[in-house]
Amino acid sequence: MRPRRRDRLPMLLDALGQQEGHAAHGRLLEALGGAPVAIDERLVGEPAHTARRLRFASGAEVFLRDATVASVILHTRPTPFAPRGVDLRAWLPGTSDDATLDEIAKGVHARPRFGGPYAYFAREERFVRCRFEGRWSEPGHLVELAVTLAEPGRACQPDDDFCGTCGDLLVRADGVDGVDGVDVDATVDALTAARDAQLLREGRSVVPLADLRLLHSSGLMERVESHLECTSCRRTTCLTLYRDAPPTCVHLTFDAAMRRPLEAIPPVEQWGDAARIAAAADAMRYVDHHPGSWFLAEHESGWYLQSRYSRGPMVDGSCLIRLEASEVEGYRTGGREYLTLLARQIDESRPWTDESPFGRRHLALADEPGAASLRARFEEAIANHRWIAQQRQAQHRRLAPPG
């Protein structure tokens, strides 16, 4: 006997976490229209799990991980595999394909939460996930409704396993018995190409992708890891090489990736080749900062100070200058207090005007050769410092005793 319409949401929730062949799985397939019109399967990550996607002419998709139902998506609009979207009224009483978030909340009997690009509801240790294209408070913008075991924003979603941007970048090595681990060189090349095409964003990770193999070959670190965030599904790919274990490649949320343990990088002279050592010598190096006031960085061409200024109660900006010899000497003798005083002088000079002596030195406005490159290197040095500081804070919170 087919389940009554009012029972269909509980039926979806009951199917989650069940193995293929379980009675709840069979009831789900029957309600979705019987046999799927398309089945896709792939290995995901390393250590690997098997992801399977079943697509139905009714407009639904079922996602399984290692033969366990992990998510069901109901598309309210036509898809390439279904000429019509589902009729949401058949699954969630009191709603329609034009439902707003408030209307879905009434049908689910829960308050909405928000995680990543989704609004969602908690139900019986499972989650009802919504995706809108446009304002969720107005009718006509609902794209899909899903039930999932993975909490949105706190865990990668099962449908992300089939992301067309980052899902196929891991290249596996062919072992004696078939698929066996990670082909590191091919995977690094694939990730690099995707990053260069701006499909991935390289995180301010402890080890840049370009340094991964060099550092691993040196044997100086127990584990070296690079992070790259997908511009489509927002997962972070973490490729890790170990001194005494096989490499791994996992997909995590941004927050989970940020909480992974750090290991200090040895000086580049201990592991870099000639080209990498030369590049490091040409890089800008963060030195110090005063919160809300200034940042200081050092380069072979000199010392650089970025000073924040205020232009009224609603607008502020920053002025980046190369320190003159007298100012470098002032810093060496007066330390951070001298730079704080210098930052105050820059602010009071109104550096956004042509009359300001500091404004005329501002590298954002300078026409001198290499100014744009110096600005980019300064920004990179500060961004790396901020990322590492965030990682250390996260690690400190993990190690802090409860309470």
C-alpha cells in the first residue's frame, strides 16, 4: 500500500541512514517512481568512500555513501533528467513549489537555521534543507528541498560528492589490485590547473601547493598539507603528505579545515631548491602590527608600513608607504611606540589629499615601477599572517581544558 501523502516527510526521514535493501529504502524508491532513470557512482577522497547518485523522472535524487542513504533531494523545478519538478504538496502538507521559508517551517514544525548557502531545519537528528535562488521570504524562489544526515554548514553535503568543479580532481594511482591511493604528482597538477583557472581558491594554508612536494621530500615535517576551496560547492580539499604514511585527500567544510593541526614550516633554506629560495628572498615578510592602527612588513627593497586613517565617522582607509631611512632608524630606536606615533601623524596629515606628504608616498597612488607588485606582496604577507593567527587560535581552543 502506498504511503499517504501526509506520511511522506517522515518516510524520507526514516530512509536516511538505512542500507540499500532495507524496507525503508524500498518504500522510498517506490514513492519516487520506482526504477531510477540514471545511476552515477564514484570513489570520493582518500581514504575513499563510494558515492552513488540515483536520479528519478519524478524530479528527485537519492545520494548514498557506502550503500547507505545519506540524502534525498526534491527538485521543484525541471532538471535535465526530469521534465517537471516534484509537486511539493505531495511531500510536505500545506506547502507548494512556490513555498517561502516561513511556509516550509510550518510544514516541518521547526524553526529555521542557516548554514552555508542553505536554510535548514532539525528534525529527529536529521535535517530538512532548502535552497532558494532569490529571497526566501517571497514566493517563487524555492529550488530544492532535501533531507540529509549531514548538518548544513557543519558537514559537507552528500550531493557535493558529485560537484562538477572539484569532484574529479583527485587522481588515483593504479596498484596491483586496481585503484590504490593517490597519484600525488598528477593530483597536484590537477589542483594547480584548477586553481590557475580560478575554479579553486588556494587557502592561506601552512604549506602552499607549490611547496607541498618539496617539503615532503625533505623529510623535515611529519605531515604537509595544502588547502584549496571550491568556488562551486565551497568544500575545502585538503591534500596531505605524511612522512611515514600514505597520502590522503579529504573534503571538509572551511571551519573543519581551519581546525586541522598545524606544524611549523622549517626555514626555506633547509628544504627549498634554488628557485624557491630565491622566491622567498623576494617575498614580503610580516614583522609586527598594532590592532586597528598599522601593519609592518619587510622586503629586500625596504620596510613598509600600512597605516589606517579615518575620514569621518563612516569612512576609513589605509595608506601604505615605504619607510625612509630616518623612519627606519626611528623604529629601531623607538620600537612599536614610534610606529604608533608615526601612524597618528599619517592620519592627521589627511593622506587622501594631495597636500599630505604621506599621501604622495602612498603606494596605491604611486607611479613608480614595481609599486603594484609591492602592494600585492604586502597584502599577501598580511593575509598569510592573519590565516596562521586564526589557525593558532583555533588550535589553542581545541587544546584548552573544558570550562
